[in-house]
Amino acid sequence: MSKYFQRGVSSKKEDVHEAIAELDKGLFLNSFCKILPDTISKSENHYLLMHADGTGTKSALAYVYWRETNDLSVWEGIAQDAIVMNTDDLLCVGAIDDFVVSSTIGRNKKKIPSQVIKSLIQGTESFLETLRGFGINIANSGGETADLGDLIRTIVVDSSIVGRIEKDKIINNANISDGDVIVGLASYGQATYENHYNSGIGCNGLTSARHDIFNEKVKRKYPESFDSDIPAELTYNGSYFLTDPIKEYNTDLGKFVLSPTRTYLPIVKSIFESIDRKKIHGIVHCTGGGQTKVLNFIDDLYIIKNNLFSTPKLFELIKSSSESSMKEMYQVFNMGHRLEFYTGLETAQQLIQISKSFSVDAKIIGRVEKRDSKGLEITTKEGTVYYS
């Protein structure tokens, strides 16, 4: 049994998928997000989209880092995380514009004062303004802040987004096909629209990252930041403290792990302005499930990923600290790229050039083959692992 599972987290969410198995899947079964008829404006030329997601346990790490350093700016990053986990899922079906976002914050008022809430609200507006600067129409409808001290130890930050898209602009992963190549867009580095170097972790695997990297000093100082029912040997059992320096990136380890989730919206908007959408057969946001996410959207195809990016520093650190298997690491974390396109070879080269124009590295990381049943293999210098 993996450490991740023992900590009460699942990258596959089997029980959730079982619970919703009988629900309506929307108009396109293999699409990345649920697509609905436009029941609001009654337009026959549009679909509606809605998505809800959040920062997960990254907010618990932001809490202990803020308590330790008094650095409120980490909450602005958390606000960005909550939005990007929605917008960048929606872009996988072709939606890059005409969004309305609403935020939901649940807090323990005794631990989370008003200045934290203010930083979250300011961070939301600041990030939305950044997106608007790229011509992305996104409005803030407000939200809800609930005091739930009986239920929540520190804070939970979530968002939901409603979007609207013209029917002929839909990207449906059902079109992923034999012979496609896979273009990966790096999750790490510093994009032209980012202010700091990004470790690449996003919002997935933070339960593992924070407990495997940071030491028991965090546990002693901030016991409210974790579930006391988790076995003691699985809580804050790493070697580092929050403020240990990462000299090559001019930051400390806490803030490095808290790198705001990169949005690919400016890049994808540029891609859609330059490339016929029909040439893009599928887009996958490698979030929950990491590099295995694509398995949710294929049936009789085999995915080969054999040219991945070199593993970024943070993921190397997590792997060495946790002693996790290679197979678990690629199922929990994005491991270096968090967005992938399924397309033909010529289009792939165009995608790569556009991504690099934003200083986000990109390359062909694999291919698609026809098989009798679905599967995935990932090959790195450490060997090959298989998933089905």
C-alpha cells in the first residue's frame, strides 16, 4: 500500500468514480470536461461548461509557511492555484475565453484572520487581471467565505467556473488516434508571464510533497496542519525545514514547493489563433493521476511516453525523500510537463514553437498506437513502467 493512500489520498479516486458512474456524462463521453447544452441563452450554436476544483492540501502548506514567515504573498499564489485548476481543465475542451469564476473559502476563523482572506481576494483579482491582459474575458462573480471551525483545521480554497463555447470549437479527446504524437509543455521554469521560477508541482501530490520533504519541527509547531489519525511515521518525516534555502533559485524550500500553478491559457490562446483546431485531436491536463491521466479518455489505444523532460529538481527531491517507486511518482506528480497535445507531426512542430515563444519548453514526448485494449508505458533512464 502506497504512502499516498495511507495518508488518506488517492490519485485514481476509484471510490469517487464508482459513486458517479451512473450520472450523465454530458454530450461528449471522452471530453476532458463535462459539456452541456446551452440551457441558459438557448443558443443552438453554443455549449455550456462548468468546472469546480481547488488547491487541495497546498493550502495547508501555505498556512504553515505564512505562520512561519509572515509572508502573505503565498496566499496570492493559492488564489491563482484555485483558478488555474479550473481554467486549464476547461482549455482541454477548447474553452479559453468567456468565463465567470466564483470562489469558495472555508476557514477556521481562529487560525485564519481577515488579512489572509484579503490576500486571497486581492490575489484572485490580480490574477484575473493578468489573464485579461492576454485578451481572455474572465469575470469574477464573487463567492462565499464560510467559518467552519468545527470541520476545518486551517483553510480550504476552491473555485468554480462557468464557460460558454461555440460548438465548432470543441476539442474532444475521442479524436485521439493511432499515429498521433504527443507534445508536452513543461510545468517548470519561468514563462514570460511569470514573475519567478516555477518548480512545476502545481496542485497535485502536495500531501506527499509536504510530509516527505519537511521535518518534524513543522509537526511540533503546527499540529493543526495535518490529520493526527495518520500514522506518525507518515507525517512530516522529511529532512528539511520550511525556510531552508534553495540557492540556485534564490528562494527557500517552502516557497519553492508553493510555486503557483502555471496557467497555459496565454499559450493555448496563441495556439488556437494560429492552428486549425481540427488538427488537434486531444488535450490532457496532467493533474490528478499525473502522467497516467490520459487513460481516462481512451479505450483501445496504447500510449508510449519515452522522451519525457529531465525530472525537475523538486520531483527528484520528493522521490529521494519519500523513497517512492518510479511507478507511483508518475501516477501522483506531473514530473515535468503538465499539459499535452495529441496531434500530427507537422502540427506538433508548430505547437512547440509557440510554446517556446512564451519561454515554456515543449517537445514531442511520445506517441499513440492502436492496440486491443488501452495501456500506457513510461520509459526513463531508470527503466519502464506500465499502467492500464
